[in-house]
Amino acid sequence: MNRASAFVSRMLGVVTRRRADAELRVEIQAHLDLLTEEYVRQGLSPEDARPAARREFGGVEQIRQVCRDQRGLRVVDTLAQDLRQGVRLLGRNRAFSAVAVLTLALGIGATVLVFSYVTAVLMAAAPVVDMDQLAGVWSDNRSQGEPKAVGLFRPARPEPGARSCDRTA
Amino acid sequence: MKPLQSDVPYGMLDLIVLNTLRSMGPLHGYGIARRIEQMAQGSLALNQGTIYPALLRLQQRGWIRGQWGTSQNNRRARFYRITAAGRKQLEAETESWERTVAVVGRLLEGQS
């Protein structure tokens, strides 16, 4: 559960990062101020107290970076960076980008066209009720190779004596 | 002579911070760091800043909660308090730590 809650707060961290980062900056500044005051109380001059406080605190930027990493999901962060980088590169080379986009658009368009044709014509069920009442009619002319479908028909009224005839050669 | 200082082992700091918050009540980051230094009496080499990643970690796990408030000298500060889950975690961790220390102690005794 802890792991899950840590993950959730990291996810939220991706969203609320900017504010949290600013808050941490304020927090660290307050910490440094207090530490400086303490050194002044101990007899250091204010000019010496501030660097001493910084030394005792450690690298401010490093700590902020550690917190930043901990707050966000590294993956999401780097993904966002990659995306921004990609957009920048596209903007830099306009002609290449246009050709690439056009190629993609044509490719996707053609694929969609072919697939919707195939789906509609070959895959989708015919829009009729009682499929098993339909009769298929083929023409079978040996001299022309494979039998050819003429179509599917529904007998207007089933003939009393109707029977299937396999082949009338 | 300079007293021997040891680095804080990873994960130890979380435990120390939890314990400090349990015994002292709500504190801001500076207060926690000061308190830890007092208790360690110079035997711990700790950059005060390192408690901030620890505080964040503990918050993310729900073991402490942070809230902005005003310190004695009217300064805006973020105060941290331990949660019920944090107390439970502290108990469990302390117990396991004591067990580890006992085992290591026994093993080292056998060698001298």
C-alpha cells in the first residue's frame, strides 16, 4: 500500500511539480536564514555566517534536484523532454518536416481506405435477416476456371418441391 | 581531537526523522536538523539539507504530513508531524533495527 501511495503521490508530483519546487525553495531559504542567525548568535559576523550556513546545509541545488527526481516519475520527465526536443527539431527543419508529415498523412490515409473497403466488402455480415434462408448462386463454367459467384438470393416464396441441385453439367 | 563521525546509512535518516517527530511533536526542517545534531552530539556527519529528500520520501509514503505555518519568530515555515501510519512504521522499523543490532553484536562478540 505504501508503495502504491508513493506511486500516486509521484504521479501527482508530475502535475504539481512547479509549485512544490517553489515551495521547497522557500523552505530551504527559511532554513538557511535560521542557520545564519544561529551562527550570528554564536558570534560570527553576518558576512561569515551566511557561507558557514551554506556549508552546513550542503549543496542547495543538489538537494533540490534530488527532491525533483523523487517527486516526479523519471520516465514521464524524460519523455516530456524528448517530446519538446522533437518539436524543436521539427521547427528547425521546416521542409523536411513537411515532407515527413505529408508522407505519414498519405500513408495513413491510404491504409485507412484499404482497410475500410476490405472490412465493408469482405468481412462485414450482409445486412439481412435469416441468413440461412439465403441461397448462393454460382456459375460454373469449367472452361473459365474456378466457379464464379453470381450473388445471394432469397427465394420470394419457397417452392414446395425445391431441392438443391449440385451441378448441372 | 575531532570526534569520530560516521555517515548516516541509507534509510537510517528516515527512521531518525520519524523518531524525532514522534518525541518532539511538529517541527520544521531546521528544528528537525538541530534536534538530530543535538542528540548525535557531534558523532554524525550530516549535511542538514539531506533531511529534505528524507522528508519528501516520508510524506510520499504517508508517514508524516507537512503543513505551512508560522514559527515563533513570525516566519513562514513548513511544519511536519508524524501520522498514525508513521508511528506504526517507526515501531516496526525500530524493532527490526534492534534485532539486526543484536544479531551483529552477537556475531562480533564470538570473534574477539
